[in-house]
Amino acid sequence: MFSPPSLEQIRRWYPGYDSPVFVHNLQAHLIGEVVDPLIEQYLPEGGVAVDLGCGSGTMVKQMSVRAATAIGVDVDRGSFAKHTDLTIVDDDARDIDRLPGALLAQRSIYDVPVGDATVDFVTSRWVFEHIADPAAALREIFRILKPGGVALLVVPNRLHPGVFLSSLMPLRLKQIFLRSSSGVEEDLVMPTFYRINTERDLDRQFAAARFERLELHQVRDPSYWLFSRALFRVATLAGEAAERLPLRRFRMHLIGVYRKPQDEERVSSPG
């Protein structure tokens, strides 16, 4: 009952998956199937890209293939150790959008070290549920984006039953559960606020920051059931069955794509 599925069993449903059997690996694969084409679509060749809450910098490396400058921002400098080929900038550096290459900066997402209207594309994955003031973070994104620049956010959907239950659990209980069931290290399970975690809240907060919505995607994800072969199968089949019903808005993840307006009269940072 509680033995995890093998890689071969996972690939019966997700043929493109080819990583070790771990919840975050499968999660990243499922999100990547949607996000990767969006990066190709909205990040211009030779542009400037920023990943907020970048962790080890994996997304920075990916975006640096297209971007002249790809910047990762995170408050945890320790997470930068994984990718030794990325450049860590000085703590007091500013306007690093002028530097070429793949860069990492230890900084708050409320204070990104780039100039006004200098960035073409901003992304952030599974970060905004952990911040107390998403409106302030959206204002900072608005400040750094060029007119017509695009922001892409990945957040868990609070309408999903599992995410809703998780939002009610005390942090310590959530850490213990995820460690014992899925092998997720406790320091990777951080406090949550869930203030921008429904389609309605995404649209409302981005509209308040004067963005225009381009796209919104819902992604189903059975990865948290990987600790049990049987439950993983049930969750996958239930997800497939739900495809035939009008239940898309209850999928686990939301991917919102929003644009800073081209209209010059509206591009100054909101007060």
C-alpha cells in the first residue's frame, strides 16, 4: 500500500518523465510541460529575465539560454551552492541588468537590484504563497518590467482540496507529514499565507497593480501521492476522470501570465 511507484510505472502516465522518483521532480516536470513553451513565447532572444525566489538557480540557467542576462533573486544565499557555473553578485550591487550572463543575487523580492523598466520577462514559481504582501511584490515587478514586459507566476491553487487542507495545517504538522510521506526536508516547507492563490485573486491583485491578463492555465498534479503506488494510481486516474467534467478550476496549480501595458501613460510604477 505504501511502497512508491517505480520510474517505469510513473512513465506509463507521464512518458516524458525521466528523473529520480521524488515529489518535487515530478512537480517540476508537470509544470515545465506548460511553462517551458511559455518561456519560448514570451522571453525574447537576447532579453533580460528575472526569476524571483530562484532557489538554486535552475530556472536562471534555463532562461540564460535565450536571455542575454538572466538574474535569480532569493533571500537564501545557501541555496546558490548547487550551480557553481552561475555568478553570485555582490550584496550591494545595483543595476545588475547591465551585466551579461546568468547571475544570482541574495535579495528580497521586494527590492530587486535592477533599474526601472529594464526587464523583459519575470517568473516566479511556488513563491507568492509564502509572502505576506504579494501586492508589494507585484508593484516591484511592475517597476522593473519594460512596457509590454511579461510576468509568469506559478502558485498552488487553494481551491484544490489537498492545497486547501494544507493551508489549514499548522506549519510543524505539515513539515512532519511531508517529511514522513514524501521525504521533503523540513527546511523546504515554509510558512504560507495563500493571499494570491485562486484565479480570482490572481486577476484581482494583478489588475490592482495595472497588469493585463494574457493567459491562465490549471495543471493537475498527483506528485504528493508518490509515497504510495496505489494512491498515486488512484490520484492519476481521478485526475483523468475529472478532465471529462467541468472541474479544471480545482486543479492543483495555477500558471498566470500577465503583461505590463504598452500604453506610456500607464507604465509608471503604481503608488
